[in-house]
Amino acid sequence: MSTKKNDKKPDMENILDLIAEAGLLKRVKRSGWWVLGVPHEESVADHSFRCAVIGYILAKKEKADPYKVLMMTLFNDIHEARINDLHKMAHRYIDVRGAEKKVFFDQVKDLPKEIKKELSGIREEHDIQETKESLVARDADILECLIQAKEYVDMGSPNAKKFFKKAPEKLKTKAAKEMWKKAKTWDSGKWWENVGTFER
């Protein structure tokens, strides 16, 4: 059955379209890593998942609303399904922040009203960076990059250490600063050694 151009799609179809679009993030590679020559760089979806895990933990430690932090971390990079992950060099030549906002508006505009309203509010709060939850979510984003960089260094990609120079200065919360202080000297490849031991 064909639909006319002006026919409105059913809500569930618009929701499924957003879910399909979010799935693209499993194939969008994080550009900062390939600039550094890191092999097998993570995807945006990889980053977003662990960012949410870190965000939840930081929210608990900082007594922030974990639900809001999880929402901010999960939807923070969804615009990259349309405009890709643009590394810092691109930011010099392109209005990346403006493009991100335009994409996000287009992504949510046809969603059911209550979903659109919540996602738009969460996005705006995150962008303004005034609430505790927005600061925690931003710290989770930075920390995830730093921890990923530490893992890449530990796996033999020394160029990833370049992320250690400026990123830690951007951390705002006490919990995030404490986590990074510990992570700098932590052996990221050792955690599993006692998990899989078997007795004969």
C-alpha cells in the first residue's frame, strides 16, 4: 500500500526508524582513534554503552539522578548516525555543534510527543552543562575516552597516550577525578585473570 507524501507515518514506524538509525552507530568508528593509527578502533555504539555504565557509577557516587545521566550518555552521540564521528581537526572547519543540534532535532521531530519532549529536554540540559547530572554525563564521556586510551596503550598503541594530556583537565566531578587517578596506573588487562580459574 503506497502512502502519499503528506501522510503521517504511524508512531511505531517512526520509533523503529530511530532504532534502526541508532543501529548504524555499531558501524561508525570513533575517528580520534583511527587518526592516531590505533588498529581495530571502537565504534560509537561501543563508546556509548560503556559511557552509560560509567555514567551510572559516577551518578551514584555524586548523588545525581542516575536515570537522567543514563539518558544523557545513551543519546549523546546519536547524531553521529547521520554526520559521522568528527574528530577535533574537523571542529576547526565545521560548525559541528550546530550540525549536531540540527540532526538531533530531525531525529526526534516525528517521535511521539512525550518521547520527543523528554529527549529534547535531556539533550538541552546536557548541552547547557549547569546541572549535576549534565556534568556527570560529560565526565562519563571524557572518562570513557581516557579509559579506552589506557586500554589501547596497554595493548601496544602508545600514540593513544596523547589523550592523557588535556582530557583529564576537563573532568569536573570528584568521583571522575578519583577514577582517572586510579586508572592511570591500573593494569587494564589484568581483571580477568582470576575470573576464569578452574579447579581440577
